[in-house]
Amino acid sequence: MSRPSYFLSSNELLQVFNLTQTATAIHVTEDAIIQEANDAMLAIWGKDRSVIGKSLADALPELEGQPFIDMFKRVWNEGLVIAGKDTAADLNINGEIKTFYFDFEYRAIKDNTGKVICILHTAIDVSERFLKKEAMELAAEREAALNREQALNEELASMNEELTTTNEELQKAQNHLHLLNTELEVRVAERVKELSESEERFRTMAEGTEIFIAVADESGNAVYFNKPWMTLTGRSMNDLLAFGWVDLIHPQDREGYVNIYLSALEKKAPFAGEFRILSKEGDYRWLLASGPPRLHPDGTFAGYISSCVDITDRKLAELERQNLSALVDASSEFISLANVNYEMTYANPIALKKLGWDTVKNRTILDCVYPQDRDFAQKALISLLESGNFRHEIRYWNEKTRKPFWVEWNGISIKDPISNEFVVLATVGPDVTERKQHQEELQEVNEEMAAANEELAATNEELAATNEELAQTHQDLVQYIRKLSDSEEKLLQAIETGKMGTWSIDPNTRKISMSAFVRELLGLEMDGEVAMEEVLKTIDADYREMFSATLDDAFNSHSSSDTEYLINNLRTGEEKWIRATGKVFLDEMGNMAEYSGMFMDITERKLDELRKNDFIGMVSHELKTPLTAINGFVQVLQRKSKIDDDQYASNALEKTQIQIRKMTAMINGFLNVSRLESGKLMIDKTSFRLDQLLQETVDETFISPSTHDIIFAQSCEVSIYADRDKIGSVVSNLLSNAHKYSSNGSSIEINCEIKDNDVIVSVKDEGIGISSDDAKKLFDRYYRVQSNHTISGFGIGLYLSAEIIERHNGKIWVESNEDVGSTFYFSLPLY
């Protein structure tokens, strides 16, 4: 279709565009190249049309260090609109840098496919408006200041009169204070005497108690241990004060308890913790320690008086409870617990399955009983509270199938040891349905065949023996249930005193149960059900995907989980770090029955790690600046030595250059660790040829090819979608390790192969090899092989490599034989 004659041509449109009063320009590419700008925009810039076709940075070099160039890049790359009001900009007008204020907008213009084709840039100079507004505000402030000054002058005149009166009163008070000071000196002398007597009484009481008592000064150093400490450790008072006792703490408990103490000392707050300590007999005893701060008379911090009690027996009881709990859960008999109102508090897995229940919540003992037998059951339970135990045969039923089944109903009521009142009703019931069916069949046979009496009598004797065995089993289980009740109370007390709580998920319904501590930690309501959506709201957005993936993996693979997350309390908005653990429990059929675990508040430890990483990152950045300068000077000296043909200087500078590269790589490693653990290590994926990257990395890594025999056993001409620089650093690290840990003249073999949907790269050396114990920890942060400390390094290269490969959804592993060599592998998916 022909264009109507009345439509303007492109040149005419540009002329109209140039006449608009609003400063307007059109930019293309992320470098903000100026394709067109009207006269109003050129006037703001103080430029002529020679800037057309230049990037904004080249056209206006004074914008360097200002945010506008980066804004253009964001608008182009992300398709955004960025606008501002009263925004300051420093521009070069006639050779002078001046500050102007603008209302501006950078708008991404897209085609039909959503691709950005240009950026429309508009600006209005509001400098006059802004400066006028600023001047008015300043004038108002000055007027207010004058009013305040006048009011102060009036107030000062009044105060001068009051001061005259006050001086007279002060003179009288001074005379009175002189008398009080004399009296105070007498009281202080008496108080010093009382304190001396009080300290002597404290030492007498401390030496006469079985509790472990110690006193520390304001710096945290111990100044006193009582006799039980010396009896337990076998060390004298002088030894304990000179060498301490921290070395006696079990290695697994030492760091945690010391951190608790030092953290409390820093805040001058109370502390508490559990740990194992080596006794003079050579065994470890569990101690529960607590220490309130002690204060000087003036209220300043004076240190701690700490006390410890031996809780070894309680710990052993907790272990016994865990074993008992496992025994009850694994039992094939019906076992349940209820309160005196018949409300059920526990049923073992086999009981839930037989009843067709998912949980005992909102259930009573009578709900287990077949409806036609409930009147009898009601009377039996009343007698249980009176007599303390019973044994009956009764029908239970499965609510899903509506079918009854017979159990031998053994009940026992458990009393509170303090109040002597019944608090728990325990029932143990083996399924005797088959036996009841046999009895019914035998009754029919009795009626039809009198001749079978002898055989039935024998059967009755066997049944009696079985009953005796069941009764004995019942007694054993009753004892275990009592121990379970005691241990459960102790476990709950221990959990409540620590910064942890329990949670569980029904794998089928995804219903969540949480302890009060976890609800408080997440800011959830203390009552009612908790939905998965509520829990996800508390998880920081950067960790929600990880949280969901961890749960899905646990449910799919029936595995345990142990992960750390950043959360936001829904009520207070407070950020905290938590460690969430969990394990999938299976029923006897191998189906998922429950996912349960612990929530722990690790905020203090995590913040310490983040501060450490920030410090490492800052120091690494500061080190790079002088190192870059040194590198520049070395390069200048290298060129000069070549011109002067100074071979000695050239060799020395070449070795210096090698050490600079090593130092740079080490600093970059620390920077990457800092970025990784603070979530700032970005993965920028592109498509590239893997075989080309391997060849380039070999050329860059081995400056002296003669030291090792480099073998490309098999190469794969394949393109992958990954971060080229990060994968290159992984290969470089593996080659560097192979070079360091193998002798000159040995071979280093590089192999690349495609297997299924993965590409696998391996680096094989003929070096010192790695033990199986070291191989398990080789990819941990800062871990170094224990058998050889003569080779430099900080143990971060393989840790970074493992993290990079994991973020590419790949795997990394090692196969090694000591004194033979090692082969490191990593795999990446092919998309």
C-alpha cells in the first residue's frame, strides 16, 4: 500500500522532533549510543550534533562515577523503565563542571517479540525549581533558629535568677555532705570487713557442696575452683588456674561450649550449656553448666560464679528412652497412652495401621473399641482408675474397613510420683483375633464331637501357657512404658532449655506439627494447624527453592536432611538463621509414615561466619591493589631487562612473575569463597566448546612444558552451556594440583568423554596419592591432606571447584591410591 502524501517524511519527522521543548534522545545498545537527540537535549548536554553516533560515556565523559551509565545498561538488558525526580547531575558546560537537577526517564522500547530495540530518554531541567525550593527551606530553618534563640535568651535570664538561689542552697548542702562523707567512711570500713567475712563464708560453703563451683573475673579468667573440681579432674587448684580445664572437654563438645561462654562474656550475660569432661579415672562425665554474671557494688560487671552438676545418669536415661522408644515403635502389639480423661496421646505405628488412623489427635481410647463393646469398655476404664490394672478380651475395629478384630486388652494406670495421682493410662494389646476364631471353632467342635475333649484340654493348656507368656510380656512392657514416660519428660526439658524445637510432616497430607519453640521462632500462631504456605513465607526468598527441594528429595529418596536457611519472623520481621534437620520414618510395609526432625537457632554462629567472610573479602580486595601495581612494575622491568640483554634480571623477574600469579590466584580463591558463602558468586552461562577450553587451560597452567608430560588421552568436540570462566578455573585447579603433587618428569593425563547425557572430564596424575580418610573430606572448605604439609595451599581450591560444579547440576569425585596417583573427575549435563 502506498504511503499517503500528507504523511511526513523521516527527515520532516526529525525536524519536528528537534523542535519539541522537552529534551529527548534515542539511544541504542547497552553502551547507550546516541542515535538521535533534539536541540533541547543537546542544549542540556552543552554539546552540538557531533555527539550523534557516540556512546553516552564518550559524549559526556564527566558522567563517569555517576549512576546514569549503569542505569542505561539495566534498562537495555532488563527492559525496565527508570525515572527520577530532582536528580542531581554534574555536566561540563563550556569547560566548567556544574551541578544541575532534572526530572528524567529512561524507557525501554520493545518490538512485537518483546526485544528491546532502543531507549527513549527524556529530561526536564528543574534546577531553578529545586534551588528555589531549597532556598525557601533554608530561609524557614533560619527563621525558626532565630525564634529558638530568642526563646533561649529569655530562658537563660530566668535560669540565672534560679542559679543564684541554687548556689545558696548548694552551700548549705555542701556542709551537710561533709558530715555525710565522714559517716560514709566509717560505713565503708565496716562493709569491707563484712565482704571479707562473706568471701570466707562463700569458700566454706563452696568447699562443702558436691556441686562444681568456679569463679571467673571480668576478663573471663578463672580465679577459683572448689574441691569437687579437683576431685573430678585430678588436678590441683594451682594447675587448674595455671593450665585451665578446657583441654579436658570432649573434642566434640569443646568448640560449642567455649563459643557459648565467650559469647555470653562478650555480652556480660548469663550462660548455660552441656558438655562431657574427662575425669581422672579416664572416662567422660556429662556436666550441665550455668553461670549468672556477678556485679560490683556499683553495678559494673565483675565476672561469673558458675556451677556445674553431673547429669551423666540423665544422659544415660535419655539413651535408654531412645532404645525403648524404638522397641515400642517396632512392636507388633497394640500399644497406646492416654490421659485420665481417656484422650489418647500416643499410639505405636502398628496400632495406627490396625485402627485405620493417621494420628491420635482428637481421639479417645473408646474410639478404638468396636461400637457394640463400648459400654463394657467404659466400665473397664472406670475400674482401671480404681484398681490400677485390668486384662480383658475386647473387640477393636478398623474405621476404614469397618471390620472388628479381637485384642487382649491389658491396661495399667501410672501415678505421678509426687502427687500420687493417676496421670497416664497405658494399654498393651496383642491381636488375638486368630485365637478367638480358633476358640469359636473349638466351641463348635465341642458341641459336635464330644470325643475331642482331650485334644481341646491340651489346646487350653497351651493357650494358658501363651497367656502366661503374654502376661509376662505385658509386665515387661509396663516397665518400659514407665521408663519411657520418665525419659520423655527429661527429653522435653532438655529440648526446652536449648535453642531448638521439634517439627514433623505427614508425607501423605503434608500437615505440619511444630513445638512452641519453632512456632515462636518463625512468628506463627501458637495454636492451630500450620500450613506449608505459612512456613514458606518465613523462609527468605533466596532459600525457598532450596527448602522445597530438600523436602522433595527427602520424601522421594527416604533420606535424611540437614540444611541451613535464613528466615524472617512473621510477627517481628526479625531475620534469623536456622538449621533444620529431618528424617523420613517408614512403617513395617516400607511406606513413609512420618518426616520429623529439629529446628535449631544458629543465628549467632552464622553471623560470625558472615562477618568472617566479609573480612576475608575486604582483605583480599585490599591485597589486589598493591599486587596489581607490583605486577605492572615487574612487567616494565622485564621489558627493560630484555632491551639491556640482562639474562640474570630476566630470570629473576620471570620467577617473580610466577609468584605474583600464584598470589593472585590465592587472593581470587579467597574472594570466591567470600562471594560463595555470602551468596554473591554469580554463574553466567554461555555456550562454548569444552575441548577448546581444556587446551587453553593447559597452555595457561603449564608455563614450563618440559617439567611434566601432558597427555590428551581422549578429547570430545562438544559444546556445553555453562559459565566458561568458572569451569576453566575448575580445570585449572585440578591441573595445578596434579602439577604440585607429582614429581617432574611424570605424566598428567587429561581425558574427556560423553556418557549418557553427561560429559565427564578427568585429570590423572602419578603423584603421592590420597588416603581413603582424606578423600572423604577433600572437598570440604579449608581441608588439606594430613599426610603432607610441605606443599603450600589453603585448602580452598577443591572446595570452590565442588561448589561450582554443584551449581551446574554436576558431580565431582576422586579415585586415588597412595604412592600411585590420583584421578579427579567432574561431570556436567548436556542440554
